[in-house]
Amino acid sequence: MSLISFIRSRPELKAQLEKVLSSIGYNTTDWMRIVMYRECFAFVRSLHPERLDALEISAGPQWTREFTFGSYTGTDYPDFDICSQCLPRQFELIIADQVFEHLKWPYRAACNVYKMLKPGGYFLITVPFLVRVHGSPIDCSRWTEQGLLYFLSECGFPENAIVTASWGNRACVKANLNSWRKRGLFSSLAREPNFPVMVWAFAQKSHTSVSVT
């Protein structure tokens, strides 16, 4: 029996090793989102977040834990209904992390995001693809990279100002079919393009934007 098989066959030993590795900075959680957050955080870091007026629609703790923004406004769907509401100000960065799949009217929501962005501002959106249906309280939509590109373009963002990316592999898809799985000790972060688990995009509003209705 190999060492890996030996560890996997003993859940208590595996859990202890994961705890030790986590304590020294080895990421053993959020298997499906590790690469997504790594790349999205790098993008936000490149924008100098300390200078940005930021709005988060999803209000997840990871963003304020990772960054100190120039200003930060957090909302939470459905208390703040991005499909029908706009705040009376504009922002340089708007984050929607794992929320658009739950919206009844995502086109309306993205148009409202566009309206709330300052000219030249960025929209960062993350969504699942090969993830089972999970109502929070409903689950309506999935996008591939190409689909997300066309969707954001239809909502007003110039197609040449949209960058999409994705991550996933067959092992992660299978592992999350029945229960939400953490990364674990030996879960691969290899990227298999035909098995995207998470999809995300960075879309920049034109500096001379046309209003979207």
C-alpha cells in the first residue's frame, strides 16, 4: 500500500495531518474555489484596492479579510435586490461572488451593476458551472467562459474589455456531486479546461460609456 493510500484509509490520521498543514499555511479548504480566489485576489491586488471605492453584492468575508479598500460597501442578496435596485452612487469596483446563479433576472442585475460603476470601473463576477443545483433560496443559471463573455457584453461591457477564466477538473466535479468537499491533502489543483467547476470574469466599463436600459 502506498503512503497516500495508507493515509486516505485512515480518516483520523488524515484529519490530523490536514489540521497540521493548515496551521502552517497549506490550504486544505474550499477545493473548488482555491484557484479562483488566488487569481481573483491577484487581479484586485493589481488595481491597488486601498485606492478603490468598492461595492460587494455578495458580502463574503474573504474579500474584507484579504483587502483594505479605500471605501467598502457590503450588501447581501436578497436583502438588497440587485435585480431591481441601484445604490445612489457609483463605485470603482463591484464584486459579485457566487450570487448571479441565484438570480431570477441576471440580465437586469448586470445592467444595474453597469449603472453603478464609474467610467473605467471594474466588475468582478464569479459563478459555478459543474456544480450541483443548490437553492439559496433558488438556483437558476450556469455560464461557461464563453457564455459569461457574451452575457456581460450584452449588458453593456465592451467585449474587448472582458477577461474570463475558469478552473476545474474531473476529480473535483465527482467529489462535489454528493456533498461539498474540502480540498484535503491530496486533491489536485490541475486545470482541465473541459471540466470547469468555477468560472469568473473581470469586465471594465468604458471610460466613455453608453447608458444601458
